[in-house]
Amino acid sequence: MLGSNTEATINMELAIDKLVDCYEITGKSFPVITEPIGALCFPDFHNVAIKLLITESFEDTKAAFKQIEKLIGRKPESKITGIIPIDIDLIFWNDILVHEDYNRYEYVRNCVNEIR
């Protein structure tokens, strides 16, 4: 699941380009714009689910996602400031739920179900 509330179009495209360098994209949901959750998140979020064909381990994949986030400008204080250049969350791994946002947020469920 990808999300951004800062230069969202550019940052989402950049994240997808970086992911394509490492993985094969086999599905992409329609984008969804959501209101921020939490008092410090000001701009609306742009969100999209993508389905990837991955040959590396779960841990290596999560590390690669974090590296892409950093390359695009994600910082440790991003959640505090409410400015999120990019957020990349792994929701399912081999059909096993690994991130509770799927159950927590309807938009995540809708986007992910669209490509499952």
C-alpha cells in the first residue's frame, strides 16, 4: 500500500518507479484520496495498492521499502510533523495478512481487495 500527502503525484510515481526497478508489478488499484487521520496530518492522502511479484525474503523486502521511503524523503519525524512524502506498507505476504491497516481502514481493504 502506498500513501503520500506531500507532492503526492510526484512521490507516488517516484515510489512506483523505484519498486519497478526491484520487482514486477502485477496489479494496481485505482487511487483513493482520504482525509488525514490524526491532528497533525494536514493535507489529504493519496493512496494506491500495488501487487508485486517478489523473490526476496520478507525481511529484505521490508528493508527495501524503508530504503525507498528514505530516498524519497521520508524521515523519522514524518509522523510527528504530519508530512509524509511516501509511506510504503506491506499488507499481505503470500496471502498472509501482515499489517493490521487492512482490518483497520476500509480504503486499505477496498484497494487491496481490488487487486487480490
